[in-house]
Amino acid sequence: MIEVLCNVLGEKVSWRVTSSAVEDVVRLGFSTGGFRSFAAGYSYYEQKNYRQALVHLKAALERKGSSPAELADLQFFTAFCDSSLAESQTDKTPLNEAIDLYENAGKIYEGRRDETAWARTQNNLAIAYSGLSTGDRIANVQKAIEIFQGVLRVITEKDFPVDWAKTQYNLGVAYRDLRTGITRQTRKSQ
């Protein structure tokens, strides 16, 4: 563990991060200006403290001058936190925000030809759509199915067996939800 001390959003902040979390932030290539906010957000993300992670990740998103790669990664992690929080809330607004962020990140990953990041983002986007209880639920699940099928064109059983299996499972759940008209959120609350 590494203790990091810095000034985040005008406050002196101290948090413990694993050396692998710092290595991940450096590997992702964040510039110095956004590093502190992203590092704090990523640290909370790694600890599954998504509410605190969002504070810092959203601050990093507001910073101007992010490279497309930085922006896509920030959008992905922010969306993941939003969708994770939405699972335990009756207010699904964070899920709508997550969908927008996943869609934007996916466009950047697609443009950069980063198929693995694109597929991971699309898989999470499909999960978010399948959990969306607002609007036309059947249309949301159909959208999720369409997205999962697109992911399976990139994530093959041979090259990514675990991701392929998870996506196949999620696709099966979406088909079941389509047949029964029940969404993931409805199932969790039963």
C-alpha cells in the first residue's frame, strides 16, 4: 500500500492505494493535471466506494484538455460507478447517465480501434440498458440484446473465453427478460 497525500478540490486528502492502482493510472497515461482527481477516483473505485469515486472522477471529467484516451477511460469508470450505484437505488437517473457515458466512451474506443476496451464498454452498456426500468422496457432489453450480439462479434470464445462466457450469460438473461418482460432491477427487488 502507498499513502498518497495531495490537494484535491481544495482539500488536503490522504488515501491508501495499492501499488497496482498507481501503476494502472500511470499505464492509462493520465496527464499531470487530471492525475490527482483520477487517481483519487480510481483509488475509491478499486475499493468499490463508488459514491466517493464519482466525486473525483466527475471532477476529472470537467477538466479541459483531456486526450481522447483519457476522456474515454474517465467516461468508462464514471459510468461504471453510476451504474453500480443505480443497482441499489430506486432512482435510476445514474443509469441514464451511465448509458450516455458508455456510449461516448465506446465511440472513442471504436475510433481508436481499441476492440477490447470497446467490447468491455459495450458489454457494460448492454447491462445498463437491460437494467433500465424507465421508458419502454421491452425496447431497452432489445437494445441490450443487439449490443451483446455486437460484442460477441469481437469477443470470441477462442481469444477471450471468460469474457465471451460472461457475455453469453448476459445475453441469455436478456433473452429471458425479453420473454418474461422482467428487467434485472425488477428481479433484484423480488
